[in-house]
Amino acid sequence: MALAKLGVVVLDCPDPRALAGFYAEVLGGTPTVEADDSGEWVDLKVPGGPALAFQESPGYVPPKWPSPDHSQQFHLDLDVEDLDAAEKGVLALGAKPLDAEDRTRTFRVYADPAGHPFCLCAC
């Protein structure tokens, strides 16, 4: 028996509205903004998928890809039907390629605008 169920995946970042907007364009959904004494928080309910949340973190330092000296912390695998079309879209939204040169693989690695790594997967 599980002790808990997954509620939301939270990404720390310097600008929650901007990063939620990036993922809303990639995955769909509408960001909902909340603010409290600890900073800004933005929820994104993704159609047909788990929710994402974005938490303001003024001292945020993005992970490095790949680096044995620095943890990547986590990454998202985003399933797509057409890698080339999805790549064009995420790059236009501000993603940066990290490991996307090998066109024979079924995945490519990018960083979102705050530096979190994510993969586009046609698996």
C-alpha cells in the first residue's frame, strides 16, 4: 500500500511566471499565479498529465548537463510524435540544446529557459 500519491512536480526557478509560460506553450494548460510572503508560486495543470508548479527561488543555480561534478537534480521526459517539429517549437520558446546533435537517437536533451534539463522523446 502506498503511503502517499504524487501531488505536483515543483521546479525552483528565478521567474515562475516565465517558466510556467514556457511549459504551458510546450504542454498546454493555463498557469495560475499565487503569491504569499515566501515569494511567487505558479501552478500549471497539464491536460492529460501530472501538474507542474513553479516556485520562486532567487538564489537558483541551474544544473549542468552532463557533469559528474554537479547533479542534474531531475529532468522531465516529454513524449512527442515528431522530434524535429517539437525541437523547432521548444527552441522558438527559448529552450537551449544540451545534447541534440545525434539525430539517430529517439531522444534529445534541452534546457528550459531557467536551465532545467528536459528530454523530447519519440520512444
